Amino acid sequence: MEIKEVKPTAEVVYQLKVPEGAPAQELKLTVKYAGVDGVIDYAVNGEDLQSLSPSEINHRTIAASLVSWNLHDGGKPIPLTKASAALYAPYIASAMTVDGDIVGWELAVFVRERANFLKN
């Protein structure tokens, strides 16, 4: 059995669909492993997990897994903080790639898959 090294982060890059005629926009994120059972960590102060919708769970998973991003507002970089991650996670989740994939679904699956964080 080969022993692999666990890297704490992985980089993902998406080419986002934008209005017709504009070039695709690159979304580059560095994320950390969330784990399949990590959703418990995203409940707030004893919040009942049953009350969270699947979308809320995915948004929180995405926000908690973000380490860095290349988001800008009018050419000015948006700093990544816990609050900004929570604010922008739904927008990241709803973005669509040029291939027609929903970023939120792809990213939520990616950060829960440990193989994405095992490197030779």
C-alpha cells in the first residue's frame, strides 16, 4: 500500500459563464478538506441541524472550507474573512461554469472528498 501525504489545502479553478459576448471569468479558490461528517461543525451554537436546508448546509460547508479566493469588486480584491465567506458563499454556489456545471454542487462534493487532498 502506498502511503500518501495529506495536504491541508487544494486549489480549484472554474471558468464561469458570464453574459453573452463577455469572456469567461476565472474563479480560483483554495479550499480545505471538510469531510463528510464535518457538517456538524457548521451548526451555530447548538442550532438544530434538522432545521437547515441542503442549500444552507452546502453554503456553510463552502464558506468554512474557503482558505483563499480571487474575488474582486470593481477591480479591488475582496478580503476573505469568516463574514465575507458566509456572505459570498451563496453567490459562489449559484455560479455556473461554461460547461453548465453548478459551482456549489461541484465544490461541496470536492471539499468532502479526501482523495482530493491526498498528494503523492
